[in-house]
Amino acid sequence: MNDTLQFLQRRNSSPRLIDPAPSAAELEQIFRAALRAPDHAWLRPWRFITIAGQRREDFGLVLERCLRQRNPKADEGALAKARNAPLRAPLLVVVVASLTDHPKVPAIEQRLSAGCAAQALLLAAEASGYSGIWRTGDAAFDRNVMAALGLQENEEIIGMIYLGTRDGTGKALPALDTADFVSNW
């Protein structure tokens, strides 16, 4: 088996991330890989928002405020979890789907393209020696969170990619049998 296939078969998410995050030069290369996602009609239906440093704390306050709006009865534990969520990694990349009306490319295909860009971003970060995890949750679907990030009405959050250096060793993933997921027609 070649090294690329071996790499792809071993990738897994890392929920515990510490400094360092990718440098600006490394991020440039990571984003270049993400921009190679499948893209019918060259719509480029994705964009990325980075959140690092102090802005992670600011974004935590946004998440807390929006949780209060969604759920006025949220307890202090839930509010603290929302507020501290962006601090779980040194860098967040919000992957945004920018949807366009197009006669041949439905919105679902544009969302899937943005999802492919998110996966390519994760793979490129891992190939660069970093780790990450793709998170969503209620905040990712909250129009108030989207507005705070400057998204337009035609835009949606596909995922919040947390990036950094893996803290500890990777978790063991169960081996999956391809026969359980592949069939012939």
C-alpha cells in the first residue's frame, strides 16, 4: 500500500488540541488544498473564517450570548461550556457554504462541495503535522451566530474545524469491514 493511502486510512479526529497551531505559511498551504474540493460549475461555494488568539474568547462570548437567546433557561454549566468551547484549540476555522442559485448545481451539491473543502482542510492539516476535529452543534445552525461572524443570508456554517497539535496519542479506531458498507448493483 502506498504512503498516501496509509495516511488516509489512519486519519482520525483529535478532540484535545494544544499549541502550536499551523503558522500563516502552513495555513496558506492547507487552504490551497481545501480549495481543490470538487466544485461543479466552478461556483467556489465555500469560504473560511479563522479565529485565533483573543478572538477565540470573543467568539466564546458570542456563543454564550446566542445560547442564552436560544435557551433562556440554560444553566451556568451550559453557558460556561459555550463560552469556553473556542478555547479547546489554538485555532478555529469556520467553514462556510456560500450558496448561489444555479440551474445545474442545487444547493445540496454546493453544501457537499463545502463539506469536501472542510475534509480537505482536515487532511491537509494532518499532512502538515497537526491535528483537528470537525464540530457543529446547535451554534453552527444558529442564524445569530452566523450574523455575528458576518455571514450573509445565502451562507451557512458547514463546520467549525478546531486545529492545533494533538495532546497525547491518537485514539484507537475500530477497523471497519468494507463489506459492511459496499455493495454491487
